[in-house]
Amino acid sequence: MKKSNGSRRSPFAAVLVIAAGLALTGGGYAATTAAVAETAAPAAADAAQLDTGHKLFLANCASCHGKNAEGTNNAPSLIGVGAASVEFQVDSGRMPAQASGPQIQKKYPQFTADQIDAMAAWVATLAPGPAIPTDAQLEANGNATRGGELFRINCAMCHNAVGAGGALTEGKYAPSLVGVPADHIYEAMLTGPQNMPVFNDANLTPADKKDIITYLKYVESNPSAGGYELGNLGPVAEGLFIWIFGLGLIVAITIWLGAKSN
């Protein structure tokens, strides 16, 4: 018969293992319960926000966009446009539109910030779409030089090289970007409202968009480094200035020199 040795487990080992298991199980349950209690209030708030957003949509937008935002003959579908499109259109006052025309006009917003957030949150639940940019994405602390290059390549043909705006065809226009909030600029690039093309993150990365915003805010806050900018109207106004005043001055000097020599 084989003798037992000192390596045999103590009868108290099983008790210790069971006690440790109960302690770990109880602690995990308590932590999970606390986490659920902490997140229960935000979940309820989100549900309330979505309900508010749905009601606001039905009262103010459904007559044109449809009760389920599926679109009608009068307005496009909003399924998949994302929260960014809603915030841009509603916070800029373009929606709800007062009248149809070549282009929806900007006006004072009709809703509060909380109401706009609620409608944007509800539309975002319909299908995946562009989200509202974060504060970090909107900071004008990027590369202004690179942003200027990107703006001239992608935006200047409509908005002017310094964002002063310009006329398009059939009564449409590219609005001035002077004084436009950074979130509206970012959201316009992201969603392509009205006549503007969409510059998603595959075309212009978030870093590219930040650089463009940095450039526009730099131009907005700094006077023209090249002298008087003639209203930022471009080479036509500058050429006219040279023809009238520059050549006029040369003719006047020539006449004065001729008269003096005589």
C-alpha cells in the first residue's frame, strides 16, 4: 500500500477555492449592476431625445419629406443623410424652407440647439450616414498653407480663392464663407448640400478638412498681405483699376514731361 506524503492537499483547500469563486462572482455581479445603474439614465435620455426628435420631424418636416423621411415629389429622402446633414440644414436656417426656388436661402434658425440635436439624432437612426464632427475636428489649428492649396484646387472655382462667394448658373450661387461657423463648413464638405459636391473622407480626409477650415479662418482674421484687395473681386477688378488709374497716371506723367520740355 502506497504511503501518503506531505504533498497531499489539505481538506481546507476546497473551501478556500469555493470562497474565492464566490467572492469573484459576487464582485463581478456588483460591478455589472453598478455599470447598468450608471448607464440606465443616459439610455432613457437618449430614448426621450429620439422621441422628441421624431415628434419635431412629424410636425415640421414630414409634409415635404414624408412621415418616415422616405421623400416625396417635393423633397428628397433623408434616409442615410446622417446627423451632419440635418444639423447643417436646420442650424443654418435653410430648413424648414420658406419657399421653393433655385436655391434655399440661409436664415435665422427656427429651432433651439437641443431641438436640432434631437432631430439629427432621430434621422441618424434611419440608416448609417455622416455624423456631426467633433470639436477636435473643427479646431482651426491645422496647416493653413496646405489648406489654402486644397481650397484653391477643390473649392475656389465656386467660392472664390478667399471664400468670398460667387455666382453660378440659373440663379444659383456659392455663398460667402466669411463668418460661417466651422461646423457648417465641415458639414457642407461632408454632405454636399444643394449644388455643392460631396467631399467625403475618401476625397478629403478629416485632416484635409481641418486644414481648409484653418485656412478660411486665417483669411477671415487677417488683412490682405498684398495690399488693398479691391473687395476680393479678382483679376477683372484689379485689371480695370490698372487700366483706369495706372495707365491714366502714365499718360498724365507723359503729358507733364512733354509740356515741361517745351
